Amino acid sequence: MRLVCVIGFTPDKQSFGDNHEKQKLIWQGCRMKLNPDDGYALGFALHLKKQNPDLFIEVVTMAPLSVTPLVENILRVGVDRGTLVSDGIFAGSDTATTSRILGKYLKSIDYDYLLAGSFGDDSKINQLPPQVSELLNINYISGISSIDEDTFSSSKILVEVEEEKAMATYELSAPAFLGLTEKCGHKLPYVRLKDSRMDVGHRLQVIDNSVLGFEEREVGPKGSLTKTISVQALRKKTAQQRIVGTDSEGIEYVYNFLKEKRFI
Amino acid sequence: MHRALVYFEKENCQHAVQLLEVLRQLYGNEAFECYALTINGNGQVCQGKVDYVLDVQNQALKPYDQRALTDVVSTLCKTYDFDHLLFVASHFGRTLAPRVAIRLGAAFVSEITAVRHDADSQPQFIAPEAGVQNIGVIKAKAGKPVVLTVRPDTFQYDGSQEKTTKQIKLSDLEFKAGGIRQISRHDNVDNNDISDCELLISGGGGIAKHFEALAPLAKALRGKVSASRPILDRDLIPRSALVGQSGKTVSPRLYMALGIHGAIQHVVALERVEHIISVNTNVNAPICSLSEIVVHGDAATFVDKMLKKIMEDNSHATD
């Protein structure tokens, strides 16, 4: 059985720059981190591999080459293959174009199930699994809180899904794309100290446009149907802000505010 | 004349009604026709609010079968030549809309929270942007349709424009169902609806170790407890109490943020909050810049002292 985890990296907010005057995000040089829910999807796949060592796990991501050390660490915790889809002409692609690029690679490989996190730190990440599923003509279901592991080796699996107002159980035929949540309960393990220098280069492949063969007008900003034209601060600092402490004066101030606004 | 389709998902009709306000803001004074798509519903909620109800009745069409729904929506889009397709950013809306956009080769903007126009009167969409305290202003390139998902509770439809609604019954639409089957479904017993609550006491990573202390304060103030993502990750709340991009948008009169940092994924859900009080050891945390009152200090200490103060006041009042 082959599982492919489609993962995303988001800017680490601690190192992410912004320039409100120019209304641009500064991506260059910013540290990236694995989207947290994708970590749960990977953790689940590795949990299955513990029970079934023949299971083959590939991790696929589209990102700048600067994420290579992060992908290498994922290989060091037991993932069999890492595929980094990366090329300068892909930079600036919107999510739909990113999905088309990843979809083209995924069409060329075999898999039983694709796995990803249900929710992204960045809402754009959430669009990717359904868009890739549409391109691959497979089902996608998000919000999976548990998977019946006994059904994993068969052609149909049972998954439990947390919807807004209900819990539901679905049966899906392979191949399918599964969106997992933290409820699946398996975190991505840390790299063991003894494995931290393990050479995993032979298990990492970089797929660039010489393999995928897109024309320049199909990808990047030219191939994208949406464009982020500026970024702005969400809400300006409130004009009448008051800073108080947790001493009796501060508590009194908040208490009086609550009374004045009739919360008490 | 512009034409737009709003998908009235059976379980989210009330949220779908709010999307009519998005259309009003998109088209302004320009004439437009609004179509509501209902699948195996009765379309009653759309009466008087839209021009047409596309009433699809076919019990083989299931709300969770996104491939089949994509067939239906795409066919309708080709038939009626819509300019915009709008979906609530609900559990199913979030997966159906991007599929439809890919199928139609359409521009797609997700989770919009506002609409505005540039100098050339072209629409721009406001949506959360990655990583920091920012929102992105996004533009779709020329061409139609444009597919949008809209965060629930971010637009308010006032229903002032009464329309004559015509029903169009559709029973012969082609779609390919399959590959997914619902085995069982039961309603969540957790009825903690924080989206229409007046007062929310919300906790984050800074108060995780004392999170249980929030419930008595919420009770004393007749509010409810909610939380940010680090609390969900520690399994201390159900997802229904999560405020943020992957949780709920809230609009209480008062939001008390205790030990919450205020990443964009969280604060994007607070745009319609009237008053924010934050309690944080770091006054430079993003949530503090949005707050009317910032209490600089330990959130657990604040909760303890505030609760004592309220109790004392209550006991004086009853003496």
C-alpha cells in the first residue's frame, strides 16, 4: 500500500516580515514551518507504518528549495520518500495553479490514498486538497477525526468526520484524498538525536519544470487567475486604549468597565 | 445584466442568506439577477429575497458527494452564465467551491470577509493573509465566473429589498455519483453555540494550565467559554468552541482574550466584536493592539481576582 502525504509549509509568524507602508509581505529570508494539521496527517501515516512496515509513505510538497532541511527531517522520522516540487517559474502561483502543478506530478505516480491536514494556518492551504482531488477525479473528505485502521488495507475505508452540527461515518473507495484533524491523535514525532545527521539525500527528489513541462504563461503570476494586490493591517490600534495591571486598581478598572457596559 | 448564484446548502441556509449582502456590495447600483440553488430543500428561506430559485430535486444527489455536486453546479453555471458563484465557507462549502472553480477554470477567492472596489470600480476581496496580523486585498483577473467562499457571520443581510421569486424546477440534471457513502450520522450533543453569544471568555496558550478556571468567570458574567487553537490542540475544548479561521466567527458585545497571542487565524474571526479586553504578559502581542483594555499580567491571576471581585459585589448586593 502507498500513502502520499501532501503537505504545506507556512511562514513562521515569529520571523515573518511585513511592510505596512509598502503593503507587501516580505517572504524572503523568512523561516518556514510545517502546517500543523499536515503534521497530524504525517503522524497518522507513520503510526500505520509502525504496524505495517511494508507501507510506503511519500511526502509531496511544493515550496522553495529553502525548505529542504525541513523535508529531510521528515524523512529522518521514517517517511520513505520526499518529493519537493520546486522551480523558479512556479513562484507567485496562486493556489489553483499550485494545485495544477502538484496535480500533474501526482497523476504520474501510484497511490492508494492521499493524506493532508484538514485545516491550514493559511486559508489558502485548505483549498489545495479539494482542488487536487478535482484534478485527479477522486473523492476528498475533510474533518476526519478517526479512521478505522482495519479497513485501511481494503479497497474501501471507514472514516469518522466531525462536521459543524454532527458526527458522521463515511465509506470511501480508494483512491481518495483524506483530510485529517488533530483528533486523529498522532503527532509528527521529533527526530531522534542519533538520527539527526542521517543522510537522507538519496530519498529526496526535486521535481522541477523540466520534468513537469509547463509553459511559462501557465504558471506563476501569469498563470494565476487571482492576485494579492496588497496586504494591510487587520485593524488599527484602538484610539482609546487603556493598559492596566492585575493589581486592585486594574481589576477595579475592568470591573467598572463591565458594569458601565452592563455586563455585570 | 450581472447574474450570480448563491448555493443554499440545506444545513446552512441562514448563513447563505447573508451572502445576498455580498452581492449588494459587489454590484452596488448595477442591475443583477440573483439565483439561489437548493438541492433537495424547499427553497422557502429564499422566497422574496432572490429572483430565481433553482430547485433541484433528486434523492440520489447527496450533500456529501462533492463530485456529483460539482457536476450539477458546473452544468448550471454553463447554462446560466453566472458572473459570480457564492458559497458559505462551511464544512462542505469549503470543499465544493474550490472543486467547482477548478472544473470551470474560474478564479477562486476563499474566506472573504469584505468587498470593496478599486478606482476602476473593479471588485476587490478582503481575506486573511498568511502568517501575520494582515489581511490580503485580492483581485480576480478578467473573466468569469469568479467563485467565492464567504466566512459565516461576516456579512449582514437586512432583507430590505423585496423580490418576486420565480421557482425553476430541475429534475433532469446529469451527474455522476459514487465512491462515497454515508454509513451513519448523529447530531453533536455539544450545543455550545458561541457564534451568537453576547459575551465570550476566551483562553489561549497563556492560560492552558488553568483553562478550567474560565468556566466560573464565564458563568458569573452570563457568557460562554471559547478558545484559540493551542487549547484545541491540547484537547481542552471541542472544535465548536474554537474561535478563528478553522473554527467560528464570533460577534459578541464583549470578547475577553485571556493568554491569547492573536495570530491572524484567530483575530480574523473577531472583526464584528464590539469590545475586546485582553489579558497578556506581553503587551506587544497582536491581540493587544485590537483591545480597548489591555491588562498586563498573568491571565490566571486576573481570572481569580476578577471572579472574587464579582462574588464580593454580588454578596454585598444581597446583604
